[in-house]
Amino acid sequence: MKERITEIVKNCGITDIGFCRFSAVEGKLLECRAKGRIPENAKTVILFLFPYKVREERPDKISRYAAVPDYHIICEKYLEKIKQELEKEFKDEKFEAFIDNSPIPEVYSAARAGLGVKGENGLLINEKWGSWCFIGEIVTTLDINCENSFKKCPLCGNCKKACPSGLQRDHCLSALSQQKKELSEEEKALLLQNNIIWGCDICAEICPLNKNSNITYIKEFIEGYRDSYTLGEDISGRAYEWRGEKTVSRNAKLFEK
Ligand code: B12
């Protein structure tokens, strides 16, 4: 059955797929509104990677995830197509797609599904794409036989050393850049010193496992790539749109002074 599903997914344009038993994550579900969509009697989580590194060189003051069009929009289209194809093939089964705003702890499940290792920085690191890949999933009642292992990175400590907050998740600069609440002088200085307008890749750029990562094949990411944020630009469909123009432009203005 795995082979057939993999073929369907490939025909929908996505190459990286893994399977994790729902029971392996059931006790770790995240509280969110989407939790109610999990099908009753769910048996399997089918996970997908969406690689997003477009160029070797880093974008200017925005993180790589923010340089491509908003992944929620792009990946959701792929997930919806896959869901429809699976529904056609397995008529009596239920399928629900999620990405990011998901009750599924995505890094943990993808690691269990064999799609990579969990880095000390909390990110999933895949052999081919490094950590430059988004994770999406379909939760289904289909009972797919899968073995699950879980591997961590070698814990070289480079990410922890490089991160200005020492990998304290509540002080992550990515979260700070997305904070709507007014920034303190100290917080402003942190963004300035680290050249951050939106998102943060410090812990990922330094990771040795990211060294030989490949460029994405996803055409929407390649075509919609922008290597910087410009004050006054049309932000529709960009990663920073959801927070509103005020937040991203506030950060950008720090660099104008
Ligand atoms: C909340 C969240 C964040 C928060 C984290 C806040 C916090 N206090 O934990 C903030 C806004 C900081 C964030 C930032 C980023 N995120 Co985020 N985030 C999530 C989300 C929605 C839930 C994670 C979670 O709470 N899991 C539950 C806990 C219990 O699991 P955990 O295994 O104990 O730990 C997780 C986190 O706490 C975190 N973590 C562990 N150690 C550390 C250390 C630091 C410094 C941080 C910030 C987080 C962190 O990573 C684990 C993986 O999920 C997931 C999507 C999902 N549904 O899983 C995306 C997700 C993990 N994020 C993603 C991305 C891309 C990012 C950024 C790279 C974006 C950017 N460039 O700025 C950064 C990376 C920062 C980092 N080192 O993790 C991707 C990661 C893909 C991958 N290959 O792993 C995900 C999977 C979304 C997706 N669908 O692709 N994120």
C-alpha cells in the first residue's frame, strides 16, 4: 500500500513522504483549533517535506522561509490535491490535511517517519534538504504498516553557541521578529545586531548537517522568490502578511536610522 501511496504523491508533484503511526503521536498532540478535524479512529500520519532553499546565498535580513511565498498557501494546495487523490483511491477512508497550524508535533512525527533527525535546535534535518524543508501531513484512518524509529542529531553544539539566546525557545529571535507587541530598546538592538527583519536562521545556517543541502524543485517557491523585504512592497501572499504590514515594516525601519 505504501508503494501505491508514494506513487500517487509523486504524481501530485511531491517526492518526500514518510509514515508514522498515529498512536505514536496521540499523547503529544498540540492544543489548537484544528485538533477537532482529526478523523475519529485515525491510524496513520502521512508526512511530506516541502524543500524551500532557492539559492545558496542567504537572503538579505529575512530568513529563507520568508523569502519564498507563504508556505501555508503553497503547501496547502499540494496537500489538498494529494488528499483528493487518496480519497478517490481509498473511498471508505478519511483523510485530513494539516500544516504548521496543526495538532501534530510535526518535527517529532517526521523524525519518527524516518524523514530526518531532530536537531538540537528543534528542527527536522533531512539528508537531502537539510532543515530547509517545511513539513505537512495527512492524518488518515488507513491502517498503514510502518516501523518508527527516532534519531537525534550528533549534538555538536554549534547551533546553541551561535544562537544569541542560547536556544532558549521563549527568546528565539524568530519569535521576537514576529512579535506584534512593541519592542523594548534591548529587543530592537537584538534585531539590528543580528540583521533581522523577519524570521531567524542563525541556528540553521551554522548547522554542519545543512552544508550540502540541495536546492528546491518546487516551482512556486522558485518563481516567487524575493531576497529581501522592501518598505512599501505588496506583502500579499508573503510569510509576513499574517502579522500585518505594521510588524514587518516596524522591523525594517530599525535599519533606516
Ligand atoms: C511554535 C512554533 C515555533 C515557535 C517556537 C516557540 C516555542 N516557544 O517553542 C517559533 C515562532 C519561535 C518558531 C520558529 C521557527 N520555526 Co516553527 N513551529 C512552531 C510549531 C507551530 C509548533 C512547535 C511546537 O511547539 N511543538 C511542540 C513541542 C512540545 O515539541 P518539541 O519537540 O518539544 O519542540 C518543538 C519546539 O518547541 C521547537 N524547539 C525545540 N527546541 C527549540 C529551541 C529553539 C530556540 C526554538 C525557537 C524552538 C525549539 O522545535 C520542536 C519542533 O517542533 C511547528 C509546527 C508544528 N505543528 O509542529 C513549527 C515548525 C517547527 N517551525 C518551522 C520553522 C520553519 C521555523 C523557523 C525556521 C522559521 C524561521 N526561519 O524563523 C524558526 C526556527 C526556530 C527554531 N530553532 O525552532 C518548521 C520546521 C521545519 C523543519 N524542517 O523542522 C515547522 C515544523 C512548521 C512547518 N510546518 O514546517 N516556530
